[in-house]
Amino acid sequence: MLSLLFSAFCVGCGGENVQISGKVTYYDGKPMPGGVICFDNGQTSAIGRIKDNGTYTLGSLKARDGIPPGPYNVYFINTQLLETDPQSGISKNVELVSPKFKRSATSGLKYEVMGRATGVDFTVDYPTQTGFLETPIAEG
């Protein structure tokens, strides 16, 4: 019984973690300037904070420690950016990505992590039908 419990606890623990990093951009090549990318397969998950330039590095137990090999669904969370209008001083949250990319079941993004470090880039849709953010993101 103890070995069965230990086996259940270690699902997804086999082997070395693989370092995964990459870039998230829109279809026009501009970087997605924030949010969190998530890799999840129901047993193991890892996240990476997306920097202003669109780059990320995954971590599962701690920042930047990688992820075990296997198939993963990919989606995004915390995809709002607080932006302040310089003229009015009014702040509002601006959504960074189309809602379909905010759920594992609807994003359509999948990736098979193999046994070596690699760069994995993703392309996403803007949050509006016009293809532009409601308020332009300041270049940083």
C-alpha cells in the first residue's frame, strides 16, 4: 500500500526536468507584453512569467527549474495589464490576449516536451476583433 501511495505521489516526477523558454508574439510579430504562460497535462504543470519583450522561462516547483518530459496543453493566465492614460490619469486594465487562449480546453496550443532544453515560441491573437489592443502598450 505504501508503494502505491508513493507511486501516485511521484506521477510526473520521472527523469530530469527540461529547461523550456521562448517567446510569445502576436501574428504581426509584436511581443505579448505580460501575463503568465502555463503548461499543464493534468499531472504536472509549470508556469513562466512573460516579460515585456514577450520572453518566458518555465518553472514547475520553483522559478526557471523546467518541466518533466511529456505532452502539455498550453494557455495563459493573468493576462491583464494596468495602463494609465497620461492625459486623464485614469487607469484601466487592458486585456492582452484573445479569451480563447485563457483556457486549456480552448487555446488549441499543445507542446510535447522532449528530453533536452529548447526554445518554444507561440503566436496568439489580439483580444479584439480589429487586431489592436484597446489602448496601445507603451514601448519599454
